[in-house]
Amino acid sequence: MEKKEAYQILGLSEGASKEQIQKKYNVLIKRYRMSSSDSGEKSPEIDMERVDMAYNLLMGYIVEEPSESRPYKPNPILQKMGVDEKKAKNFLYYYKFHIIGAIILVILAVFFIKDVVFRVPSDLDAAFVGEIYYSDTELFKQNVMSKMPELREMSIDAAIFAEGMDAQMEYAMNMKTVVLFGGGTVDIFLLDKASYEKFGSQGAFENLDNIAGKLKIDEEKSKDLLLKTEEDPEEHLYGIDVSDSKLLKESGIIGERIIAAIRVNAKHHENALRMLELLLE
């Protein structure tokens, strides 16, 4: 069925709005039910199967079939597989965003597995999460390693969010965030405040109360970073504001507010602590 025929079936002029289509469809359903209930049989005046098809086509729920006047050859591969081509096209049209999301997840999983299997063992793993912006993490890596010559290798990952981000990309970044926190390999996180509060309240970060004095943390500036966790009802400091870090600025990393937090039971704890000190210089 083509759109021109669909408009004719519903008795509408071409280009009718979706609101007009919906109203006319409701009228036809009501008329069909009334005539059917009076006679006890299906109304011969209204072919509801064709009405439904026309309605679904004009509302965008199914794909327009090619015109009979145009040459059309069925897909031989789908025929051999016994797949209904029409249903397959409608399925792809309706679930296209779900399929795109699944493809993105598969790609992320492949890169993650490849990274775990083939990468050189790292002495420090860092990750950016949230609304934090940069042009290239390689400069940040070089700057950190130049100040920490004891590092043989450092890895940097990210799950970056931005206002107005495409829904599928946002979904992919959410999935990547789950991987970063669930994988257990990241030693130190650099997060926006919203992400810090979300994961900090879940107990993802190390309590920094004992080293705050040594690091000369401004208690007044850090007051709003005190958090309660699911396991500890008392407030503690789990992150430090490093928004004004010289190291970050030299590396071209910016954000409205950037919080550094060390992961609970970080594998390279001493190196993570040393990087935290560098960020505060």
C-alpha cells in the first residue's frame, strides 16, 4: 500500500495532519462497531483490515510498500531463509533505534575486550566521567607520566556526557559508565559533581578523611563534597575539587566542576594518591 491509497481509504486529503488521521480513524472504528453490532456481522461498508493498514502507514508505524508500477524483485536471501520480507522491513523500521543501540554496545564491548587482552600492563588507570571536556587525553597522559617517571604505562578511559547529546549516544555512555565502575580496573576517577554524588553515595570511592589534612584540603571549599553512603550514615569526604588544577589546565581539560576520587580498593593505590597530589599542586 502507498500513502496516496491510504489517504483515499481514510477519506482524507493528502498531507493531512496526524491529528486529523487519528480523528478520522476513531470515527471509522466507531462506525464499524456500530454497524457490526446492529447486524451481528462484520460491516461490508468498512474494510477494517485496510483501514488499519492505511492508518498504520500514515502514522509511520509501518513502511510504505513499493509501487507496483516500479520494478521490484523480492530479496532472494530472505526467501531462502523463509523470512517474510515485509515483516522484516517493518521490524527494522520500528526497532531501528534499539538495533543501533545494540550495535554501539557490541562495538564498545569489542574495544573493551581488546583493550584488556592486548594492552601493555598499566601502573595507573584513570577515567573521566560526566560533563568534562578535552580535545585529546594523550597530552594529559604525557603530562602525568613526565611528573611520575616511575610509571611504565598509564591508561585513560572516559564516559563523557554533554547537554543535547543524542539519545543513543547517551545510552551508550551510560553503559560504558557501568563498565568503568563494574570492571574494577580504574584507580582514580575525574568526575563532574553529579556523577561524584551518584557513585560516591553508592560507596564506590575511598574515604579521604584521613589524608585531607596531609593534602591541605580547604575544608570550607569541600563541605558540599561530604557524602553519606548506603553503608555509612555519617558524612565523609570521598572526593576533592581539582577544578583549578594547573595540570588539568595545561592538558586542555575543562569542566564546570571536576572532582577527583580514588576507587575503593584501587589496585595502584599509591600511584592514584600521587596523581591526586599532582592535581592539587
